[in-house]
Amino acid sequence: MGTIAKKPYIMPALSEYAEVAARLRVDSVSLRYQSPKGETFTALDQVSFEVPDQQFAVIVGPSGCGKSSLLYLTAGLNEPSDGAIYVGGQKVEGPGSDRGMVFQGYTLFPWLTVRQNIEFGLKRRGLESSEINTIVEFYLAEVGLKKFSEHYPKQLSGGMMQRVAIARALANDPQILLMDEPFGALDSQTRLQMQQLLLRVWGNSKKTVVFVTHDIDEAILLADRIYVMGARPGRIKEILDVPIERPRNLEVVMEPEFIRMKRQILELLHDDLEEVH
Ligand SMILES: Nc1ncnc2c1ncn2[C@@H]1O[C@H](COP(=O)(O)OP(=O)(O)OP(=O)(O)O)[C@@H](O)[C@H]1O
Ligand SMILES: [Mg+2]
């Protein structure tokens, strides 16, 4: 046909990534656990990748491949056995408010109201109360919870609690937002609503996000780039750019490009399951 063959999954705009500083750099990270019998188990083996600034990175992979371990290491809640993780060029050496976290289990403080949960980190950082108010009002509106600001977590639905968790994490203006299956416990309808909300909020904040999910549709809908992991030992198998334009809505699941990517990811995950059995 005379056309030059292009590399799959790379849009022209993505070539600019190389010039953008990596917000997250995972450098040859291995993680080993000692079993009670004294055997060594390698949860992560020499994992290296970068997430450019303002990117939405999604990690998928079979259960037990080390997705949560990787996020915990990035959060500074655990230390790698080898290698290092850098956020904004700084080596991770412990937890810090520069990394916002939204995990599956509802992690709000039950004794604080929605507003108090969102302002918690801001107060600890010693911001002026007028500034805190402005930030809290902004994020309450972003996640559609203005009317629920004085409610306690037990008075909210699961989806609402995760919206508070997202607002709380973003209110601290972190360098990076780490999300571990944040919608995993929600029913499918609420999950779809949350995905759309997250797309909108992320579009406004343009934070760098690392999002872990089991749900391939969710991964393709949200991601700029998908990191497919393999298990035993946990490692990055493939990195795929998602060539679907933004803004995206739930109808993208019908697009040929979406279906093609879904098939490719399923095949990669299927290979891994065959390796296990
Ligand atoms: N504290 C620990 N001690 C020993 N082994 C652990 C520990 N934490 C995790 N592991 C093991 O490390 C591996 C990776 O666990 P991890 O929770 O990171 O997987 P995952 O990819 O998040 O899985 P899932 O999709 O089921 O959430 C698993 O085999 C797990 O059993
Ligand atoms: Mg996990």
C-alpha cells in the first residue's frame, strides 16, 4: 500500500513522553519474603518502569503477581530487597504526604465527618483555615458530596466513601495518586459511575496516577498506559499504550481499538495462567 508500517499502540503525542520527567521511577526493584520455614519467596523480580508526569498508569496482572506489593513499596510502607523507587526524583524512604493513597478497604476515619476526613491532612500540614476551607469545598464539589459534608462514613454508601477517599487524597495535592483496586468492592453500576467520576476529576487535576485493577475494561477505559504483570516471580511482562482519544466515556468499550487491546491483554494474562498450571 506504500504506507510506512507504524509501531502498534504508539500515538504521535506519546513520542513526547521521553521529554517529560518521570514522576515515578521504579528501578530494578526486587522484593523477597521469608517463609516461616525459612524459604525465600520472590514476590517481585527486578521490576523497572517509569511513569511520566501527569500520566494515568494502570497495572493489571494475575492475583499474587505483586501489584499491591509494588504500591506499598511506592507508598513507603515497605522496603524493597533490592533496587529503589523514586517519586519526583526523590528516593522513597518511608511514607509521605507527597503520595496519596486510595485502597479497596474503606480507609476513612470513622469518627470524623466527611469534611473532617478531607481536611485531616491539610490541618496536619498547618495550612490556614481559610485555605483549608477553600480546598475542602473545591473537592467536595468535585466528588459531588457537598450535601454530605457533615455525615459520618457509616452514613455513606461504599461509592460515596471512595469518593471521600479520592477527595481526601487529592486535597493534599500529592505528587502521585496510588490506587489499589479502589472500586473492587462496588457493584457494577456504581463502579461505572466511579470510573467516569475519576476520569473527570483526573482530567481536572492532571495528577500522575498509578491504578491497580483486575478489570481489563476498567484498565483500558482509564489508562494512558497499561503495565501488564506476570506472576512467579512478579515482573512486568508488557507495557501497552492506549491509543484511544480523551475525553473518554463508557461507550469506548465498543470501539475496535478497545476490543483489540482487550484481546491482547487477555492473551497476555492467559499465557501467565498456563505457566502457573
Ligand atoms: N507479608 C508477606 N509475607 C509473605 N508473603 C507475602 C506478604 N505479602 C505478600 N506476600 C506474597 O507476595 C505475593 C504478591 O502479593 P500481592 O498482594 O502484592 O499480590 P497482588 O498482585 O496484589 O494480588 P491480588 O491481585 O490478589 O491483590 C503473593 O504471593 C503474596 O502471597
Ligand atoms: Mg492486591
